[in-house]
Amino acid sequence: MKRIIPCMDVRGGRVVKGVNFEGIRDVEDPVELAAFYDKSGADELVFYDIMASVEGREPFYELIKQVRKVVSIPLMVGGGMGTLQEIERVLDCGADKVSINSGAVKDRTLIQNAATRFEGRRIALALDAKLVGDAFHVFTGGGRDDTGIDAVEWAVKAQADGAGELVINSIDADGVKGGYDLPMLSAIAEKVKIPIIASGGAGCMEHFAELFAHEGMDAGLAASVFHFREVQIMPLKRFLAERGIPVNL
């Protein structure tokens, strides 16, 4: 089954959204929005504390608990986790899975240690990337800092370290609504076998169909098209099902 996953980027206790990781604007209360998605047919929900790593602080633990109370679907949380203790606390707050980005760059053993301690299925590598020259580079710090790490090689390492899945977000496509970054996604999918959650660029139902026509794409993640009700989740699933794409109706 292909999964449809709304993503809530949270800053200052509010859901926000920007374009290419810039021009951030306020959207809605995260608890209210999470409850809406739980009732709307979402397969999972992603909660990103987008400023935790930038500000050098731990995640919004209490807010995670509040969101957990209103959703029955799987919850993935990302942002601000650089140690096993912080990962454990997020899981204890009710997250089913965690998504690790900057923490994995700072500590190259974090994914492997977390996958060993908490089971790989609960650990995802989040990968914010964009095209730099002729290669895709991993970025951290909310898309501000070019690590110089090759995104394809980084994904292969995460798989070898035991990560259960990859969340691949294209900075170039983020918020633009021109479609998913299929060249980047395909380049990574050719080298890994673990599930890929594609993020960045969804602007209409057809973009999800295009995504799932490519090998290795297990889930389509989106934010603004869902937040602003430009695409409704159940109509999207029916659209995909009519095209022979297996979804949970």
C-alpha cells in the first residue's frame, strides 16, 4: 500500500509553511490540525520541530504528547534529536517513529546506535537535499548549511546502519508545488531497498500519481496542499485507486 502523509512543520508552537525553506508563514494550531488529519484518512502524520536543531534545544515534548492524544494513526517526530536519550524521550512521549537529520550528521554513529537500541523500523533518516553542481548534497540547519555530503551515499549508509526508512525532502522543490523532485528521488531509490517517503513539491493529485509511478516510492508526504485544503486526502486516495495505485481506503 502507498501511504499519504501530511507533514506539520512546527515553530514557536504553531504549524508554519514556507517556500524553499524560506518565507515562513503561520498556518494553524498543531493539535487541531493533527486531529483534522486523523479524521481525514491520513495514513501517518509527521511532526517536525523545525527550529530545535537551529536553536540547539530539545524538541517540544509536551506538544508531542498533546498531538499524540488526538491521533490514532502512526506519528513520526523529527527535530532536535542528537542523542539516544532525546530519541528515547520522544518515543516515550508517544511517537511511533523518529526522523533524524542534523543529529545524524553530527554523530555518524547515531542511526546505527538508535536502530540497535530502539529497532530499525522506528528510526528514519531525514535527508534535506538539493542539487549542487552535478550532485545532490545533504543540508542541515533548516536547509541553511551545505554539509558537502553526497545524498545518495548518505542514504546508502543509513540503510547499512539499520534505518527503517528514508524521508527525502527536496529543498529545490519545497513549497513550489511543481511536483516531486523525481530525478533526486530516483537516484536514491536505485541504490536502496528500504522504504522512501518523498517530500517537497506536491501541488496537485497528479503529482502523487507521478511519484508512485516510479520504483521505490512508498509514501508521498506533503504540507501546504493539505494545510490549505487544496488537496483533500480521501479524494486523493480515490483518484490514485482509480489509476491502479494501491492505497488504504
